[in-house]
Amino acid sequence: MKGVNKVKAVGLLSGGLDSAIAAKLILDQGIEVHAVNISMPWGCGRPSRVVRLAEKLGLCLKTIPLGDDYMPLLTAPKYGFGSAHNPCIDCHIYMVKKAAEYMREIGAAFVFTGEVLGQRPMSQHRKSLNCVEHDAGVTGRLVRPLSAKLMPVTIPEQEGVLDREKLLDLSGRSRSPQLKLAKEFGIEDFSTPGGGCLLTEKLFGERLKDVLKGGCPDIASTAILGVGRYFRLDDSSYVIVARNNSENEKLMKYAMPADIIVRPTTFPGPVALLRSGAVTEEKIAFTAGLAQFYSKSRAQGSMPLTCWMAGEPSKIRNVLAGVVNEADIRKMIL
């Protein structure tokens, strides 16, 4: 039960094991926990799993969609990229800043995360954890419950809000202690380590860099890059061709209003999407040709497909598949 004068804390909840255990450790000290989940278009946890974990633990959950203020992190992050196009340290700073904004909004005493000292050698060593705390503007008010006894004493500990002895001293990459605690706490439905963030995948990173080079305007425009086969047509144009029915739906879901959707109707085949700064009939025909090429009707000669602008779905028309050369498209694919 929430009390009027109950101490509040804001914790980042990813849907993973560490953040769930961190929340439970804070809850067990009688503190009202408000969880924040930063909803990203490239993975980093399943939204439904985050909701279930919040319900299981009895947390107040606030979901914050990733904003366009994240774009600079994709082009020139202060602390650089990891092995792919993943600005992990800068990303952590961004998320903690969002949690801190919410902390101030609701009058909470501190922010906490599920970070573990040394768990990720490149982004969770002592120096990087200190950078996150400092750059996010929460010096002294950022608690890492799983490694708290290995970190400097925080302000809420000094004020008697938190009992340091009830926090942990975990470090390193092993998750055996967390798994043991999860069993003890009855926490079962959590994401596997890594969380599935596409920014850590080299292929996605190459696509993202290719799009950013052409002047990607916003975060929403990047959501589609984790779907299907990607083909660069020219400096301002690329095509994505789905690989299955699930990706057919995702292409149409993530399409921007000016995108051209091409879909077979007279034969079974994939949806294709053309995104271009200069749409031409030739490009639309080529997109249709790619859709036919990746269908079982590849060898049947040019066939008709339907196409429409995503922002004008009622204006459907036919387009004849253009001729595509396999050798050429192999050079375009990324």
C-alpha cells in the first residue's frame, strides 16, 4: 500500500534479471518503487515482459518512448561506440537522465539501476559507472543495489533512507548469484543477458550508419532497419524486402507516410518498401521486381503487383515488376 509520506525511488526496469532484482531489493526496504522503461525501437527488452515484471513486483511503471534527443548518440557519442554501433555508456547516461527527470517530477529520493560492477567489461567498469553518475547529474543519488557495498556510500544511505547492509556486493560476469536470488524472490519471466539490442549487432549497425550518412531525420525512421533484406539504390533511396509474414506486418507498421509499399496480389510473395528522397516510377518498378525476385514466382517474367504511399492507403494502383539482375542486387544488399 502506498503511504502519503512513504519514501519513493525511481528505478530503470529493462525486463532483465538484474533490474528486477534491484527493484526487489529496494522494495524490501519499504520504499515505494516507480519503474521507468525506455522504449527503444531496436529491442532492449520486450515491452510485455517489462509490464509483467512490474505487475509481479507491484511497481508503478512509466514507459518513456525514445526521443529524437537520442539522435546525437547515434552519430557522435561522447564515449564512443562498442564493437558495433552501440553507444552503451552514453546510452546509460541518457536513460539515467530520463529516470532522474522523473525522480524530480514525483519527488523521489534517488534513482537506481541494475548495473553490476565488472559485468560488462567495456561499459560497467568503475570509471564508466562514475561517468554515468556524473554526466546524468545524479552524483550521490544513483544507487546500484547489486554492487552497492563495492561503491561509495550514497546520499540516501547517509540520510538513513537506505540500509547499506541489505544491499549487495556483486561483481563480475557470473549471474549465478542473481539466478539464485530470482528463485528465492519468485522472479521467473525475465529477458536473457544482452536484452536483444540491435545496436550491438554488426549488420544492423552497418545499415544504421548507411542511413545516417544520408541524413536520417528522426528515431522513428530507424525502426524499420532491423527488418528484412536491405538494398541501397542510390544516395537518397533504399528498399527493404520482408522475409516472412511477420516482417510483412512490421514493414507496414513502421512505414513512414511518404514510403511506397509494394505488395504482390496475383502470387504469394513478400512486401517491399521503398524509402526515397526522390521517388520515380523506375524505382517503384525496381522495388516490385525485388519483391517478385524473392518470391517463388521469380522465373515467371514480370508480373503485376499493387503499390501505394503509406500515408495514402486508399490510393492503391498496379505496378509491373521491373527486371532485376541477381548480380546487381548482390552488390546493393547490406
